[in-house]
Amino acid sequence: MDNSAEISYTATAADQGRRLDVVLAGALNISRSRITALVRDGLVSGPPGKKLKTSYPVAAGDTFSLPRPDPTPRSSTLLPQQIPLEIVYEDEHLLVVNKPPGMVVHPAPGHRSGTLANAVAAHCNRNSDNRLDPMRPGIVHRLDKDTSGLLVVAKTFEAHEHLAAQIKRHSASRIYLALTLGHWAEPEGTIEAPLGRSRRDRKKMAVAGEGGRRATTLYRVIESFPAAELVEATLRTGRTHQIRVHFTHRGHPVLGDPDYGGRAKALGGMAPGFRGLLKQALEMLPRQALHAHRLSFEHPSSREKLDFSVPVPQDFQRVLELLRRLAGTTESIEQDKQ
């Protein structure tokens, strides 16, 4: 590699034990996604004999070399768009938003605009910390396009690092509400099943054996109906499509889920007396009935415990009302009960 095209960094005592991607992004003013790509391609060199990963724990005195970044600002590739946001909380460090169903969180192939990231870029008027990933400014965690509910977005690199660490060590709490098909044998429990890419369809996830990543979901049945149940799910890990795959694995797909057995397949496997009910519910709900209902975490600056909750959106609520009418009950969701 041409030395003129390289940039180097020697870790300090303050970097001891921190992740490689976090250290290099902060020290060199390069986005973490760019650091990740360079590490993946073997373009970051470090201490002799060490195999580098983004999660490599840096030691004071370690020296790393990598290609000098393109001087063209990459943040110009994200188009700020004036898209309405339902902001639940905001200060100079972060904002908490209630994402509607149908909104993609950050740009990806096929979704270069109209995302939450585009809306955040406009809302922050490009004044967010330039050490944040320019294509995902401050995005700490994701929700699927058709999953609604709470997300926290960092405005500074320090806030992002602190919030991401809370999610990694599970001190931040994320609780979802889901309408699931059938009736659970146990009213509450824990699902532990490793997840990986499906061998049949690489766009989907599946319970995997060897090579799968550890995944844990806690569930609790809140309300029962003739053909479905309202379930509270708490994440202990945050894998892609985790709740949807885990619930299908246990034989209870999320109602309306087009990828994991919650739509057409659900009707075929349901008792004849319930098919009409489910067909009506699916006509009212063109997506999976999954909602990020509650989010709690420690504020990255004040260290105050913050706790937020939002009700399910109208399409989800209409299906709930239908199921309650047919079940002869008007019982409300225990949304604030943990």
C-alpha cells in the first residue's frame, strides 16, 4: 500500500478495552460503517499476529493503519427530507421517535429516500455530530419497515456510543406488543434459539444450528381471543427479525407477517370456524401486527433513567377491537404493566 495513501493511529490509555471501530471512528473522524467495510476487506492493519474484527478490544499502544479517507464529504449522499416525525422526547443529546408502519429506518437498496434517516437529517438541519455515520445519522437500533413504535436516535457521537453500549449489554429495555396466531401452551416463557440467514431465502432469517448467533426473547401472554393472543415480547438480544422468527419457530406467527407464515399460510392452517375471522383481520391489517411499545434507557449525559411508551397505531387497534367484539370482551391492553 502506498504510504501517501495511508493514515495511522496509535491508541492511547483512554482507548484501552474499547471496540476498534469506535476508537478509529472517533479518532480519525471516519464513519463506523466505513471502518467496518475496511476491516471486512482486510484493509486495516494492526498489531502483528492479531486478526482484526470491528469488535477487537484495543490496547493502549496499538498502532493501526488504513487507507486515507476520501476528502469528499460522504454526508452529502444523504438527502435531508422534510418528513413529519412524531417526536416523543428531544434534547441536545438525543431524540425518541414513534416510527409509523411503512417507514424504512435508513437508506438501503430500493429505499434511498423517505426514510427515518432522511427525516432526522432534515430535522437536525445537518447539525448532528459529523463523527456519526453520514448515511445513518445517530441511528442506534432499527425496526423493520412494517413494525411501528419507539426508536432512540443519538445527536452526538458520545450519546450514540453510550446508547449502543446499553443495548449491547441489555441494560436498555425494549418491549414489543404482538398479535400472534393460536394459543400458547405456556402463558409466559423464554425462547432461546440462535438465528442466521435462511438457506432458502437470503433475505429472510431462520433458526440456525451451527453458525447461528445467540438470540433470546422473553414473552408473556396479555390477552386471549378465539384464534389469536396479544403477547408482550422483551428482547434480550437484537437480531434481525428476531421476534417474528422466534414466534414462528414456536408455532405462533405474528398476525399479518408476510414473510414468516402470518398471512396466507395462517389461513390454511387454521380451523374452519376461525378462517373468516382471520381473513377479516388480515384485510384490516396489511402488515405484521408488531409494535415497539415501550423503551427505557439511561440518559447518556445526565444518567437519568428514561422510560417511554406509545399505544399501538390505528390499524393494529382496529384489529384488536374486532377480536374483542367477537370474543365478547372490552378488556383493555395492559400496556403499562411489566
